[in-house]
Amino acid sequence: MGKVLSKIFGNKEMRILMLGLDAAGKTTILYKLKLGQSVTTIPTVGFNVETVTYKNVKFNVWDVGGQDKIRPLWRHYYTGTQGLIFVVDCADRDRIDEARQELHRIINDREMRDAIILIFANKQDLPDAMKPHEIQEKLAFSPKPGRRSGRIGAGSLPTGG
């Protein structure tokens, strides 16, 4: 049945950009999605790109490093992006304002106006982690009129290296 539907409707592809401050857990999430298991990671200098297939849709997920020196380069990845996963370390209270500034810089860019947005509140298992509603408030995030969609999700994945 799946093959028949695939032939009728074709396979869809979506370009997803995964951004967030350094050490938020972007690469760990990417490889958990791709491989279904946790892997040891190192800080991303540059980017990782993987294709994850789910329900007849191929998601080309671009995980771009989050160090402050790399962030000005993020805009070069915006063109053609259909979805943004912005990953936040819920236990990093010292940098939540920095995360808010970066998120708003991204979503206010003309190239990103039609992108579906998911804020992933990561590391919920850590002591003193902010809850999703607190993250949403501190990021001043709410779906904008005319924007396709916006959501906040939460979870925790084992940390990499």
C-alpha cells in the first residue's frame, strides 16, 4: 500500500534547519532521529546534514554549529528552508536571553518567514531545567500572524561528549 501511495503522490522532501546555541544538543538530536540511538558527539564546527525518512517524507536536516563565531553564517543556510528546529538547553539559564536574541534574529529574517518553527526545549531531565511554558515565555515566542506554524516541544536525550 505504501508503495502505491508513494507512486501516486510521490515522495516529498523537506529542508529542515536545526539551530541553537552551542551545547544545546542539536547533533545528539539529529543522530537520535537518524539512527534511533544516542551517539557520542563533539562540538559541531561547520555543519552535519542527514536525511531522515518518516511517513513517506524525506527530511533533509541541516545541523549547524552554534558557537558565537559561527552564528553569523547561519543566514547562508536559510534559503529554501521549510522548517526550523530551534534547540534550547533548558538548564542553561545564563544564556536564555542570548537564545532569545538568536531565535528572533532567525525568525524575523525574510528568508525564514514561511518556515514551520519548532522550539525543542531539550535537557528536561537536568536539575533546575526550565519547563516548556517558561522557555516559551523567556524566548517571547508565539506563532505570528501569516506564519505557517509554530510549536514548542520538550524532551531530553542523553548527552553526547
